[in-house]
Amino acid sequence: MTGTARSLAPLAGAWKQAFHLATNGSGSYGKGLNLARNGAVAQIQTQPGRVSAPVAAKKATHQAAIHLPELTDTQWDTLAARLADDPQAVADLVANRVPATIADSGHAGGISIVPPADGITFSCSCPVGRAHRVCDHSAALGHAVAERLAATPSLLLGARGMTARALAAHVRDLVDGADPGPLPADTNGTVRAAQLYALAAHRPPQPPPDLDLDGVSTLAWSDAPLPGPRAQDLTRMTADAAARAQSLLADTATAPHDELADIIRILASPDGANHLAAAQHATGIPEATLRAMMIGYRHGGPAGAHATLAATPATTDVLERARETVHASRAVGLGTITIDGNALTDTTAGVQIRPGPDGRWYPFTLWRADEWRPAPGACDDPTEAFRAARRARAARPLRR
């Protein structure tokens, strides 16, 4: 789990508690958990005051929704002011990331992104849900929201009435022309270049030095001229790069940061698609495969890209144990899981999991014909990776 996911875990935890209390001891809470774990919840949609998704159960699909109170303009102003005082939060927002500090339920004067239990209501197209009571389908949606909050906190922001982009613009207006201070490193000591330069862009320009050209003058700079990064930030970035290089030289890296992975890293950047032709020429890999590897990189880094290209070889015992574990976790009557090369495949469901070079299992869904596309949710546990593949399949129809 990444540092960001760990720091956002309290947000998911706070939602679970409020959601559990809102169900008021209903038996649908446990039934909804089973539905969510089996991939019954499809694509989650948010709009102000509402989170909704199609939920499949018993050969029928119902439209479930959870209703939340929107925050007032005054509450958003207060929250934005608190975020503007946090350099890390500012850097995250201007780099199009939801800051980890948003997970603090009392971050701004007692304002909570997670609503109180008595502010959460349910509805669904099923008979129970039409009476505005929690049902199995809306409970499944609540569990799915909890699972996805650690990775996608903007889901709850939108339901409370503010998109992540709008919040970033609000905070940007507050810090425009101000010096929010140095950018602290992440909890693991890493300084993200995108955050650093996004933050530096909001520091006021430094006037040129007043030079006495008639005399001899010696200038000593502890920092680069503004709005460039500060010396301490450059020091952290240099130390981080050195540590990564050292792990590569010592062959202790957890994933293959080789030349191919670096090419995919560039392709996966916002403007990387412009280099597809050059990458295809350099690697000899077809463009469609490179595009799939870009998706794999975004989901799982270098290991995700390599797993997309080919599953990491695994022993028959490892594959058999994983197959038995996944099979035992599924409901009776579902399709057969087969060992296909070094992957576990359920052709009926159109899902597959592959071992990656970092020891984790990577989920895939059938895209068209025999083409597999990577999905989010890589995990040490093959059962959880398989569930992630089923969730992705439910959210994306098969292309013919």
C-alpha cells in the first residue's frame, strides 16, 4: 500500500463507521458486504448530495443510491482556508491530487467530509429501497464506497458538493501570490517533483540582485532564484534519487526499474502518447501492447507494466494453491478457473489474474477476442486480486 493510501485510510474508516450506524443494525449490512466482495457493484457515479451505482443481484440489476447532505459555501470556505495553510495540501491540489489531510475528519473547525450517520439515507429501485430503507443493494454500494475511498477520495468530495478540481481552484485563489513555505517530504522521505514545481509556481518572483558593477562582488545563493525550487527541496529530491539508484545497483528494488519500464513510465505521463511511435521502434512491441502496458503502469508501476506484457513465471504449486484459494472464495455455480500459462483465467466471467515480478497478483479483464487489459487492485492475496478483476469487469462491458 502506498503512503498516500495509508494516509487516506482514516477517511475510509470514518465512512465505514458512519455508514454502519446509518444502517441501524439491518441484516442488509452483511448481505451487502458479500455482494460488494463478489463484484456486484458496477461503476459508481457521484453528484452533489448523491452517490449511485448499478448493483447486480439474483439475475437482476437495481439502481442503488446513498444520499448525503452537501456542505455549505461557508463550510467549504473554511476548509479551503485550512488547506491553504498546509504546503503539502497546496502542492497536492495544484498537482491534481486530493490531499491526505482531507482524511482528517476535523481538519477545518470541526467540518467533516464524512457526514454523520443521521445524515445518510438510502434509496433503490427495489421494493425495499423504494420505501427509502436500506436494502442489500444500497448496503453493497456503501461497502464499495468504503473500499474505493482510500484510492479515490474525490468520490466523497463530489457527493458533498465540491469537485476536487473546484476545491483546488478555490485553494489556488487563496495562495496566489503568497509564499506557502517549503514543501515537506512524504512520510517515506520522497519529494514528488510535480508537487514541488506546482508549489514553487505559487511563490512570488524574486527581484534581481542589486549588483555593484564598479566593484568586486561575490554572491552566495542558498536557494535557486524564485520561483524555482528551494535548496532543501532539491536536497531531498537528490537524496531520494540517490537512494533509488543505490537500490537498483544493489539489486534490492521491489520491482524492475529497467529500460523498458522507464520507457513505459514516459509513455504513461500526460504527454507520453506523443512518443508511442518512437517507443514502438525502439522496443519492437506493438502499439496496442504498449498502450495496455501504459495502463498497467498507471495501476501498478513498473511491475504492473511488466505483468501486462507477460505474467511472471510461477511454479505449478504456486498456481494450484492460488487457484484453489480463489475457487474456495467464490459462490457455487460460477465458472471454472483454469491455469492458462502462468495466469489464472475465468473465461466465463472474462477475468484473469497474473503473478507480477514484485510477488503480487495483477487483475485483468477481457477487452476483445484474446486481448486482456489491466485493472486496478493488484494484491498479495490472489482472492482479492480476483475480486478486483470482477469489479472491473462489472464496470466495463466486453467489446466485440
